[in-house]
Amino acid sequence: MTSAFSQHRSSSDKENDGAEHRTLNWALRVLVIAVSIAVAPCAHVYQADSYQSRPNESDLDNHGHYVNRDGNVVHSPTHSRSGAVPQGATTQCRDGTYSFSQHHSRTCSRHGGVSRWE
């Protein structure tokens, strides 16, 4: 049984319901995009055809990665356990970490800047 109230809802009430639905739909889309961005770097693996050689992970103290502006997965700056320059390192940062950056821009920006290019 329907009430007289539900049968005679104003058009502004119906518009509000539509606006609420659109707001929830928009919020859900934003959430999905945010989760995709957060998870995407973890889902990448090194590309076999990449020109940069892969570092020996067992000699590194950090196993993080990031996606550069070209969409390539790059190892995050790290220290080598042996003290040797890691395979594939392109520069040493001022804090002693080795970077695998493929571009000069912003290389070692969170590690005191570039100490020397390898």
C-alpha cells in the first residue's frame, strides 16, 4: 500500500534524489580512480625489453619502485649492501643512495640532490 505522501512527491524531491545519486556515483568513481592510482605502481613489473638492466635485488636495502613520466617502472633510490655500485644505477645521490632514474629532472630530489652521475 502506498501512502498519499509517496504518491504526491514534489518534483524537487525527485530532483534531489537524482542529485544525491549523481553525487554518490561521482564519489564512487573518484574512489575507484584513487585506488587504481595507489595500486598501479605495485602491479607493474620490469619490462623485459627495457634498455636499463635490472639491479640485483639481494644487494639492495630497499625494494621500492615508481613509475616515471614515460610509464616505465624504475627502482627507487637505495643503498647497496656490498658498497658496490648496483647494476643499472645511473647516479649516486648526496645521501649515498644510488638512483636508477632515466631522466635528469628531479633525480635524487628527496636524497639531497645528485652527487655524481655514473
